[in-house]
Amino acid sequence: MTENQSSNSKIKHIAIAGNIGAGKTTLCEMLGNHFDWEVHYEDANTNPYLSDFYDDMHRWSFNLQIYFLNSRYQQILKIQQGDHVVIQDRTIYEDAHIFAPNLYEMGLMSKRDFDNYKSLFETMTSQINPPDLLIYLKASIPKLVEHIHKRGRDYEGSISLDYLKRLNDKYNNWINSYRHGKLLIVDADNTDFKKNQEDFGNIVGEINSKLYGLFSDKE
């Protein structure tokens, strides 16, 4: 950890946002290793609702969203109470501004459930702080589909292009109005941070600039 990083003890929470298949987990791992940050992953592998949701979205949409909301809320409480800098795979805001509204608009979540969900979200977020930096992986539908096919998760096989497009539109609208704190947008279509060390180095440089003021004259 650099002198600049250790001197800024207030920084505790970095979060990566992005659509399904944008590369959030990969970037989380790489940045966690580089900066010696603790990584909090999205609870996908052990989520008891995810597979059922993709088989029957109408039946399981509310259950899934409540599970994710609770999981991410617990993560944030641990981050705020802890002593380490944490990088989080997906944020609590994405559930409320993108996934739940999309399910409601598609008729896959009832108004009663959606209103209940929104009320709970507002109560939870009134008690937490937003990330010190939000990193948004902006990817096109072809890039998302490419990544989804490569990782080959069975439960993602039934995701439709229309569903991905709806989510992408909501992501872009949300990011355009994001005012909770510092924001870094990464063009995932033209940035191969996994295989290209220069691309990854550029992201690291941008993060240092946003968090610690390095190269601030270039912002």
C-alpha cells in the first residue's frame, strides 16, 4: 500500500457496478490483489433463489430481490464497522434502481411487492453511507452475451436479449443521474483489463486519481 493510500484512512468502500456479464467479479479480484483490498463478492453461487428465478421469474422475483437486498445490506454494515478497505461486487443501489423496477415494469413483480421492496430499501439506505468510489463497467449487449457464454453458468442460459437490453438501458440512465459520490466509468467494450496489462494499469491510475488525488490535474 502506498503512502498516499495509507494516509487516507477515511476511504473504506469501493464498489463495482455493471450489467450481467460486464466483468465485475474479474475486476474486483484484480483490484483487490493490486491494492490489497478485501473483496466482497456478490452472493450468486450460494444464492438459494437464483436458479429458480431464471426458471420462473414471476414466482421468484420478490424473493430473489429481498435476498440480494439483505445480503448487500449486511455487507455494507460489515464494511462500515470494519478497519479494511473493501471492494464490493455490485451495489445495493443496482437492485433498487435497475433490477427490481425492471421486474415490476415487465409484470414479473406485483405493485404490492415492489412498493414493499422500495420501502425496505429506503429504510436500509438511510442508515448507510454510499461507496467512496463507484466504478461502472459500461458494456454493450454483444459484449455481455460474449462474457455470459464464456462462463457458461447453466442458470444464465435462459436470459433473453430483451431482458439484458432493458437492464442496460436502466444502468445507463442510473449512472447518468448518479450523485452519491465519486464515479469512474470504464468502457468495457474497448478495455481488456484481464489480458492487457496496460488497460488494467490505466484503470489503476484513474482509481488513484479519484481516491487519492494523484494526477489530479488530468481529471
